[in-house]
Amino acid sequence: MGAKRPQDASWQWIVLSLWVILAMPVGEHWFSNQFAQLDIGGARSWFLLILILVGLLNNGPTRFSPTAFLLGLSQIILLSEYLPGIQTSLGTTGAMAALLLLLIAIVLVIVDWPSKRLVTRHEDRAWLDFRDSFGAFWAARIAQRINDSATRYNWGLWLSWSGFTQVELVGLEEGVTSEVNRALRQNMRSLLRRFVSEAWMDDRLPKDPENGDSTIQE
């Protein structure tokens, strides 16, 4: 959530605040009566569930959906005793199963599975890499901004979740001209520079589109 610069620095304080909220029940438990059963209920219980769901919603629609699902499931199993609607401990067996799911999720990331989808356009490569790296929430915002510009300037393009497609507009010549392609890349670079480095963009979005790379593939 705090990937956009320069707000990324102040966002770390929000992360710290969330960590303190998560740690408070444990601290209260130790300072009050460490021999009693740890009790996490009410708003704190819902807070745990919301954090798990946010992770699933942000990463589930990306290439890393299997990892996001395994991670969310492992968290639910580990915290089942404290989550609303469950509140049942799965014991040692549940803990071992959760750790196994977590290990599988880590392995999937290490082996980079599922692999990247092959694309022929630089713009699609940049979009998919950004979407998969920063999650659905920021990707949806960037897609909205790009589509707003495409509509305003009659580019004849539309950015969907899986990449760019050409749309038919009355009076617009068939295909995407080099001018439109150049404007699109400039727009994408302007939006993405708050998240990624110039080297990242240069690797995926050359500033001057090649002559043979100016047509949207249906």
C-alpha cells in the first residue's frame, strides 16, 4: 500500500502502528497474567481477518495468486483460534499444515511459478510486471489513469487486466500510430516513475517505440 513515492517513507510509520496493534494483546497477556489463555476477540479479531483478506485481495488477481492463496490459508489455520466465525484451535497438526503451506508458497516464489506470460509489446510487459509486483490496488488506479488519458485523447486503446487492446473509434484510422504509441509510453512512464526506477522503465518501456512495435496484437 505504501509503494508510491515519496509517501513510501511515511508509510513505514503506519506499518509500525499496525505491528503495535497486533502485538498489544501479547504484551497485555504477559504483563497481566501470562498463565491465562490468550484472548483475542472483538475488534482485534476482525482486525486480524481484515489483514489476511487485504493480502488476498491485493495479490490474488496477480500472477502470484497461488502463493497469495497459500499464504492466506496458512495464516487462517495458524490464527483460527482468534478469527471471528472460527475460534477453534487446530492444534499441532494445524500448525504443521500451516507451516507446510507457507513453505510451499516460498518455494513457488523462488522457482518463479507461475512464469511470466509471453507478450510482444513493451507496454504489455511493463503493465504486467507492475501489476504483479505492486498488486491489484495500485494496478487498478494506474489502469484507470491510463484509460482516462486514452479516452480523452482518442488513442483507440483500452487497458484491461491482461493488457492493452485496440478499440474502434469513428474517424480513427485502423491500427495504432507511432505518435499514439509514443504518447502512451510517455504517459506510462510519468505514472510509474513514482513506483519504479528509471532503469526499470528503460528495460521495459524504450522512450522511442520501434517502427515494428506500434500495432496492438488482438
